[in-house]
Amino acid sequence: MKSPKKLPFSDELAERKGDHIELAKRARTLSSEIDLRFNYEPLFFSHPSSSDSWKTSFLGFEFDYPVWISSMTGGTDHAKNINENLARLCGEFKLGMGLGSCRSLLTDRSRLNEFAVKKFMKDSPLFANIGIAQVEELVINHSEFLIHEMVKMIEADGLIIHINPLQEWFQPEGDRYKLPPIETLKRFLEKSTYPVVVKEVGQGMGPRSLRALLELPIAAIELAAFGGTNFTLLENMRGVKDETREAFIHVGHSAYEMVEILNALPTRNKEIIISGGIKSVLDGFELKSKLKTNSVIGMASGFLAPALKDYETLRNYFLGQREALLTAKSLLELREET
């Protein structure tokens, strides 16, 4: 594709002014459309440069930007390409990354190359990922060493354990818990020697569960709140529709609600990945500003389509996200709640 012809400055200015005149009426907004979450402070703003960063410490690692690429995919034909592109992005921009479910590696190493992407990440953290149902099975059989071997095999810096009872209940092939996840976690953590993050998969968690997690020796909680990809709904779409269960699809807690819950609890130095229903950079910026404990913004589905294409497409996508995040940090302040 040819680049548009560069106009002389006077012609460019005339064209721009013509656009302004033509579009002025269509570009009107109402005062009722103001985003009331923020104060807009233009006197203290400078446009982000390519060298600007938002330095953040998280899980003992130094990030250039408070962004975590949340778990998405594993065990599919496209997983290798996706994970490698995402890992390269983390290595270049100092971000953190959680892999999709690594369950297949517990019994079969044939797909190891899909997950073994630490070599692309330089000093950025890579976390393996496994479901609580698999942890429970191995804990009951005194075979937790298989998980430890998997983490080591991937060269991961820690482990994410996802808890998904509703997804499993809806899934035609789903597992059934024999123990409450809190009991499984306690037993597993007795022998784990690396950082562990616990997350849900799209419903979030209520105050009782969050309080219990904060009392465990885990490193962080990922919100994975209601409002993003809903895996319970996804499984309902996959399987045979069951009207008796469908009401459960809408059970859960939003990221906004979970931030409020966490702010009212002693967080005991736990760190938080804010994810679930983050539709824009401003949503993530608002919640990070509100949360009283150390946090990063978890992003998942937005990265998926560009990661499927090629690295340059993914990189350009992130540069847009980065610029928006730095702009919000410099231009906006959270309004005080009244």
C-alpha cells in the first residue's frame, strides 16, 4: 500500500480546518456523557515519548509497565505461535505472563514446545497454570511432585492455580471436586517452593473466598472477575442446554466489587492482578488507582487476535495500549468519592 502523499503545510492546514468545519456538528457531545470517574488535568500533561515507562515491582520482578498478560491458551494448534509472540512482547517491554492450562504436560511432554517460551522473556516472569481439579487429584494421591516437575520443565517462575467449579459443572467432560478448593490449596502449599497465584476464570470471588486466600501463603490473587470471558457461559454454549443451570451463568462478582472488598480487608502483602471485564485502558487505570495494595492490570482477549497474526502486529497493538496507559497516568486523576 502506498503512503498518502505529503501535502505542503499550507494545504495540510487548510484540509484540516475544512475537516473541522464539516465535522463540528457531528462531533458534539452532551454533558451527560462525561466520564465521571476522573478529573481531567491538562496543565500537567506531556505527550508520552517512546522512552517513557511506568516502572512497577511485582512478584519480585521489575516491570516497565504494570501489565500482566493473563492466561489464555494451551494445548491447541496455534498455542506455540501465540505464546512465543506474547513471550517476546514481555521480554521487550518487561511485562508478566501467565500461560494457559499446562495440564497436558503432567502426562505428555509432546506439546512442551508450546509452553517452553521462557527463553524469549529475558528477565520477565513466566507463570505456569493448572486447574484446582488436577491439583486435588495429585494431592490426594501424594503426587504433587508432578506439578513441581512441570513448573521446572517449563522454566516457569511460579504457578497459577485456577479455580473453576461452575465451569466444571457446566462442562460435559468436567471434573468434580472431592475437596473444597481451600483444603486442596492448603495441602499443596505445604510443599510448594515457588510463588503461587490463585485465580477464578470469569466469575470472580466473594468476600469469604478472598479473605481465605489472603490468609494463605500465596504470592498474589488474580481477580478474573465477572464481565470478561465467562467460561461458564462458554461451556453452556458447547454442551447441551440445561435451563435448570442457566441462571448460574450470571452469578459472580465484578472487578469493581472485588476491589472494594479487598480494600476493606487486611491484604497481608498479597499482590493483585486486576482482570475480568476490563474493557479499556481507563477501566484498568481506574481500578489500579482505587486498589490500595500493589497491583498490575491483567489483559487477555485483546492480545489474542494480534498474537495470532505476527509479532509486529502484536507489538503495534501493545504500543497503542502503552500510549493510552501513560496518557491516563499523566492526564487523569481519580475523583474523590463523595
